[in-house]
Amino acid sequence: MSPDHANWYCCRFCINDVEENGYLLLELGAEGLELQNDNEVLAYLSGNCDTVLKFTTEAQELGFKYLGSQPLPQVNWAESCKQLWKQVTVGKLRIVPWFDSSAPQDLSTDIIYIKPGSGFGTGHHATTAMMLELLQNDLIQDLNPTSAIDIGTGSGVLAVTVCKLYGTVTTAIDNDYLAISNATENLSLNGVSNIRLQKADLKECSGKYDLVMANLYAEILIDNALNLLNLCSARGLLVLSGIMDEKFQQVVDCYTALGVGLKVSLKRDGWSAAVMG
């Protein structure tokens, strides 16, 4: 079935502290979330009735109260994306959504082409935008990283960015096949060749890198702090995002206790990001 004509469903759930627990629905396969209030969330996914049954059953096993679901009208999502996704400028970078079947001709280092798909990271969300801003920070320019790892690469936008800005040899990982597929397309669009894509979990990563990028939730950053630090080279820096403001100090305290300091931080739209090392 073509993705443009897949069946889409909206599932409604209730759970305490939806901002903290909503990410679990994404891990179960939701392709989008819409917070209704502090305790209610809408989850969007594509598939069929069996997909919905499996998804809602697993969500209930995690403590979500299932309030019902309904199919959504058929929509040409590719055409809708063209109307929704606009070019984003972050510092000197331009993140350009690409919908044409032909490859772009202008491969300038300040242009990042992204085909909106199943991989998170088009530059529109504050967490991604702050990562892109931090990657242009003087600290990273002075580091001039020769190696990097992008954990939870999504669309691949961060990996492409460091590759274009610094010529960095980069490993990009994600545990979602759809994200890897989307990232593969975006690497091709941008004409970059020194990025290695891999389907893997954070705990499977090894090696040493000058730059460790992780746009994840605060809980994941805290739970995997040692794993992330072990990936840093002697001169390495961590670039972290996906942290809600109210949990930012918890993340900083966790990493500080392990011997790394806060170098620079950003806050935007209720989210925080930082360079640590």
C-alpha cells in the first residue's frame, strides 16, 4: 500500500502526566501525538484494524486508559506535507524540505535537504532547532570534530549537518527501520558519503567520538549517561537535547556527578539543550 494512501487512525488515551509518559506511545509505533490536556493524548498511526488492536492493547499494558479510536479520512499526505513543511533557517543553515523526484543541484554546505517522512528532525521542532544551533557554536567549531555519533538519528539531519559543516566521519544510529530508510534518502539528497547508518540501540554502541549527539528524552539521557560518556573521546563533547525545562537541572546534575561540566545551554518553547564536556 502506498504511504500516501495508507489508512490512518486516531486513538485517544488518558494517563497521568501525559507530557512525561506520552513518549511511550511513540515507542509503540505512534507516528504523531497531540496533547489535549495534562492527562489526555491523541495518538496517530497508519495501518489496519489489527495494527490498532495491537497498539491499543500494548498501550493499556503500559498503564494508558484507552478511550476509543476512529479512522481518519483519506488524505494525500505528500501534498499536505508540501503545504505544512516550510524552509527553516537556523544560524547560517537552511533546512529545505525536498519533494521532487530529481536530486537537488545546489549542494552548498549551508543547505540541508530533508524529505519529510518517518524520521524525526525537520528543524521545525525546538529540540532539533537548538541542536542545529549548538552544532554551529564556537565550541564545536573550535573542536572541529573528526568523528561523531548521532544517536536516534531520525531524519539524519544532525549527521548531515556535521558532515557538511566539518567533514566529520559520522555514525548515525536509530532503532526504527522507517527512520533509517528516511535517513538513507536524506543522505543521498545531500550528496554526503562519510556517514554510516546503522539500526541499533544506544546500548549497542561502541567506539570513541569527538562529538556525541543525542536528541532524546531526559529520562533516556539520565538512564544512559554512562553509555553516552563512554562514547566520548578524550577531547569529546556531548550535545544533548529533547529535555523539558523542568527536567533540565536533573540532567545537568546527573552528568556533573559523572565528571562533565555544562559548557553552554539553550532554552526554547519549554525545551532545553546543552553542550557538556
